[in-house]
Amino acid sequence: MLDRGQVFVREFEWTWTKAVIISLVLWFVGIGLIAFVPSWWLYFADQKLGWHKCPCPTTLKFFEFKARDVVAVILFSIPFGAMIVIPYHLQKLRRRLRSESESRPTGGYR
């Protein structure tokens, strides 16, 4: 299975159609993971778990309220970071599988 994945990464070529379709799919996935999931968590924690800001100064409610926000930040950060790191590593893997140089071609005299 790993060999099939490496063959796919090595031999995949972009066309305009593939690029537009993949960009559209990634946009919907990105909006879903970066906007909807953290928003859903905030509503769920507020309404179902009761982790909302309370006027009474209890320590437990304060930490639940802060934990709600920390979980929302994590739910936002992981997909955002993955959308930056995964393409970078796929590009490096493709160059390694194609035995290409890490240096960028300059294209002539300067």
C-alpha cells in the first residue's frame, strides 16, 4: 500500500481541471474544519455542558469557561497547521521520489 501511494505521489501531474476541483474540495473541507467544528464545540459546551461565563465567582466555572476556549483553539489550530504542513511534506516527498534537487532553478543569467 505504501508503494502504491509513493507511485501515485511520484507520477501525479496537475492539470487545470484537477487543480480547480481539488482546490474547491479543499476549500469546503477547510471551511468545515476551521469554522464549523470550533463553532459547534462552543455552542455544545455552552448549551449542553454548561461551560459558560457565570456571574458567580466560582473557581470551577472559571476553569470550565477557559477550558472551552482552549479546546476551541485546538480544534482550529490542528486543521490550520495541517493545511500548511501536509502539502509541504508531500512536495518534499515528491521531489525525493523523483530524485529532483532541493535547489530552485533560476532560469538563466541575472
